[in-house]
Amino acid sequence: MDDPFTTEKYTAKSRQAISDKRLQGALADVQARLGPATQTMYSAQPEGAGIRQQAHEIRQRCIENLDILLEALADKVTGNGGQVFFANDAEEAVSCCLAVAKKHGVKTVVKGKSMVTEEVGLNQALEAEGVDVAETDLGEYIIQLAGEKPSHIIAPAIHKTREQVGQLFAEKLGIDYTADPAALTQAARAVLREKFLAADMGITGCNLACAQTGHITTVSNEGNIRMTSTLPRVHVAFMGMERVVATLKDHDILFRLLSSGAAAQKLGGYVSYVGGPGPEDYPDGPVAFHLIIIDNGRSRMLADPAFREMLCCIRCSACLNVCPVYGKIGGHAYGSPYSGPVGAVVTPLLAGLNRAQDLCFGETLCGACKQACPVDIDLPRMLRELRFRLAEGDETWSATPVSKPEKFAMDTFAWFTSHPAAYRAALFSASRMQALVYAKEGPIRQLPGPLAGWTRSRTLRKISSRPFRSQWKSRKQPS
Ligand code: SF4
């Protein structure tokens, strides 16, 4: 399979998005609607403006006690008749789900939107085993029909026009062409309703889980996740291992912030707490509940104090809705289900620092993401840290320096700046030599060879023939 993280792909997809006027309009629209509104929602919480910092502390405590909380959650779910499986990586998570599907003779699956199942490549694995998989979130359903990837965490089909969806539905569902959103929704509803009723298994993600009660929480605005988790006889839920919180009180704060950050809502439309299967003789609902808790690189983040904070993320997408880079290049350029600032940090940590190296260099470090984050995650700090590890190389992450000449240049510069006599001598020589190359008055407009990139969009002042200290000394001091 093609690597989605090459520099060529990142550049090409970014350029393509920037030149797509319609996409630019759609991105600007979602950012204008959701970006400022989330701040208003945070301030309107009863806890007041400090709620984001409070939520951050709650999440930090959860991450520090993750082993205990996960064990407590697993005990409660098992006690309620569910099955819990801890998956080290994507392969184990997928194999577990396939084994459950085999055991129950599953031929058809309905799915609620779940980023972690995108992360582990679940749909492809199920389809390869001959299982029919239907995404049931309308946006996810559209992109599944189109054979594409989500371009926003909560609005996966934001890159598509209603006309494109109309054409897609006419082609794939055999209906008459229409670009009317209500008619298109009805068409999808009619198809999906049949799939819900026929499905052998429902697969969902998990927005949060609570160790105190032993439940997982799912939320949607379309009701599709509730149908996915209640109509089929088998329910499998996938959960990133960081999603657990200790108490219902903590859960309440985070859950309100999740709804505010994701869609500037007080609460999502359909919220379900699932703690296990129903009784065998019960006419409705699943008789089997499996919770697959996924590591897939999260333990490595936990082990690194500089990146542990990333596990506080509740995948709300608020940072996407204020990011100037995401607002221009859209989600597909990031090559991963996680886009925007959260993707620029989490994707290299999951997929490999060098492999996804462009993402952290592409962000502006403007700080808007930190301010928008409902749990106050310092994404800019981690973007800088990733750049540092990529500049220096880092054995624990198997990262090699992205540019050896650049590292050599920086190390040399560092040596000169810590040896003042050598630094002054070097500047003196450089000021003399530059006069040979740049005889003209004024700034340097083009540097030679590999340095030319620096002056492609800016000029460079010439090195003064008199050092600053000497100029300062001879300045008349005000009397
Ligand atoms: S980093 Fe913060 S704003 Fe971005 S998805 Fe995670 S929780 Fe939401």
C-alpha cells in the first residue's frame, strides 16, 4: 500500500486544497461557525472560565493512573457480562474483532463513526473476510460510498458539495439525481434503516469511559450510534486506552466540554451509556458486548514526559476549527484520520516521527489550538518538541535528523556563539568576504546554492563591518 505520509503527497494535497475554491469556502464556513462559538460555550459553563484548566487537571490525573483505571473499567464491564480485550497494536485489535465476528457468524456490520477504527484499518480487514460493512453516520456513509477518507474529525464529508453527493447517490444508490439535502438524507436513511435491521453486529467507538461505573459513552447527533449499539445482537466497541476517566463527576465535566468543543453544543443529541450486554431472553439489544481497548503506540507516548499530555485529548476537533493551516489545506493533506493540530502531533507519534515529519513543520505555532482546546492541551509546545527531536534525532523514537546539513550548520552556529572570540573573528571575515560577492548597496536579495531558499520570499541584511557592541560604545549616551 502507498505510504500516505510522503512529502510529495503532503505538498501536492495541500496545493490541491488551496486551489480548490469551493473547499476553501467550506473550510472557512465551518471555522467561522464553530471556532468562536466554542469559546462562548466554554465560558457559559457553570464552573466559569477556568473549566478548561480544571478539565486538564482531571485528564492529567487519569493519565497518571491509567493502569488502575483501565483495570477497574475492565473488571466492571466483565462483571456486567461483557468481554474486554487489551490490544497492543492495530493487528491485535482487528484480529480480536474478526474472531468475535467469526464466533457469531457475522455477515453484516453497521458502524458508528469511530476514528480509532480508521486508525487500525478495521473496515478493510472486515471486508477482506467477506463481511459487509456499512458506515451509518451520514458523512461517513457518503465518503464510504465515494471510497474516500474523512477530512474532518466530526464532519468527515466537509470536502463534498451537495451536487457531488447527489451524483454519488444517483450512481451508487440508483435514485434520481437531486441536490436537495433533505431528499438525500431521506435516501440514505431508507438504505441505512434496512442495514440496521439486518445487521449481525454493531461496531462503535467510545467517546469516554468511566472506571467508577464501568460504562462507555457514545454520542451522536443523528441517533445512528444508538441504533448501531442496540439493534444488532452483538456490539463491539473500540476504545483508545486513554479515554477512561475515574469518576462520574469527572466524566460529567469532560462530556460537557466534549460537546462544546466539538459542535458548540450544550450536549450531543443522542448520548448512550453502555456497560454490558442485555439479558439473554431480552427481546431487544445485544446479547454480547465486547470492549477492545487499544494501545497501538499510546504507551510510548505515556512513557515520554514531553508527549504524555497528548493522551489528554478527547478528539473533539475544536483545534481544527481555529487552525489557520487546517483552514487552508483541509484534512486529506494530513494523510491520517487525525488532521489539524491534533493530527500534526498525534500522527507522527503513532506512525513514526520521520515518516510523518512534514506535519509538525507545516503548522504555524500561532497558539490558537491551545486556546480552543477544551482541555487546554499545549499543542504548540509539543509541535516544537517534535521539531526539536527531528532536528537532533532521538533514539527512543528511532528518529534520525531530518537534515544532516542543517544539523551541522546549527551545531556549528551553536559552537561559534559559545566562543565569543571565534564568533567575532568569523563575523569580521564574513563581512569582508561578502563585499566581494555583494558589491551593491542594500540588503542581499539572493543567497547562493542551498541557502537560496532563505531569500526566496525575504531579503537578508548584510553583516555590518562594525560589530554592534562597538557601535553601541561609540553612541552618545543621553545626558
Ligand atoms: S487537542 Fe484539544 S481541541 Fe484538539 S481534538 Fe484534542 S481535545 Fe480537542
